[in-house]
Amino acid sequence: MGRGKIVIKRIDDSTSRQVTFSKRRKGLIKKAKELAILCDAEVGLIIFSNTDKVYDFASSSMKSAIERFNKTKMEQQQLLNPASEVMFWQREAATLRQELHSLQENHRQLMGEKLNGLSVNELHNIESRLEMSLRGIRTKKEQMLTDEIKELTKKRNLIHHENLELSRKVQRIHQENIELHKKAYATSSSNVLGLGELEDAADASNAQVRLQLSQPEQSCYDSASKS
């Protein structure tokens, strides 16, 4: 059977209340740690017992968590006032303009412009950043060329196999044509031989007929000579 629902109310027995507090406190701190790790959240937890004992947990530090909380709370309260809201957005705009100016200066320095007034260390830092960027670009370029070479090699092997298969088919068709030519030649030769035999038989029968027709003439001639 499943566990029954626990009525959420104050536990009267002091021993049971202390045991429940200890279990729930450990579970709450464990959940806070998991939340900070899994969700990359900044978590600050403070627990006061009924005996004035303090238990706390902070993912980074309790002081920074409290300061961040107070700052956020103050900004939220200032946003409720229209004048404070205007000032807040003005500060945000000024901060963004400063960041944009810094990025533009950085870009010009990387392009080799506006280098006057920079120290040797600053120029060395810019050079190091450019070298790191070039290494990253070369690595990416080599990777892309390697991938392209692998793809072309794969296509070449595929085309080679297709050519071999087509060559086999052409050879097979050529062999079949040779066999057909041989069969056709044998059939034509037999037909020519059959016609020759028929002509010889016809000539022999015609000669026999001529001989038979010529015999009565000879006999008539003999009887006339005798008479």
C-alpha cells in the first residue's frame, strides 16, 4: 500500500518535531545543491531552527548571494517609480554605449589601426590574440580541407567501383554478341548447304527425266532402220 498523505501542521511532540526537522533540513539542502549543479543557478539557503541554530548553504558564497539579492530587490523597487525607471534605462544605455565603444576600439586595434599611444605589453597582447585567432582559423581551414578530401576520396572510390561494374557489363554484352554471331554464321552455313543439296537433287531428277524421254526416240530409230 502507498504512503498516506501527511497533514501539514505543527508537530506537537518535540522529539518527532526534531527528527522531522533534521530529515527535512538535510533533504532541502540536498535539493538546493542539485538545483545549483544541474541548472547552473546561484542558490543561497538559510535555515533557523526553533532553538536558534543556523544552517546555511550557498553555491558560491552567502555574502555574494545576499548582495545580489539586495541589489535585485532594490532595482525592482526602483522600477516601480517612473523616474527611477528612466534613470535605470539611462544607465543601461550608457553602459551599452561604453561596451560598444570598447568593442570598436578593440576591432580597430586588431585591424592594425589606432595603435599610437599603446605600450609594448599592450602591443604584445594584441599580437598574441592575433596569433591565437590565426591558429584557430588555420585549424578550422585544415579541418574543412581534410573533410573535403575525405568526401572526394569516397566519391572517387564509388565512381571507380561503378566503372568496374560497367566494364564487366560491357565485356558480358560483347561476349554475348560474339556468341550470337557464331550462331548466326552456323545457321546461314547450314542453309547454304541445304540449298546446294536441293539443287543437285533437282538436276539429277531432270537428267533422269531427259534420259527416260530420249529412250523412245532411240527405239523408234532402231525399228525404222530395221525395216
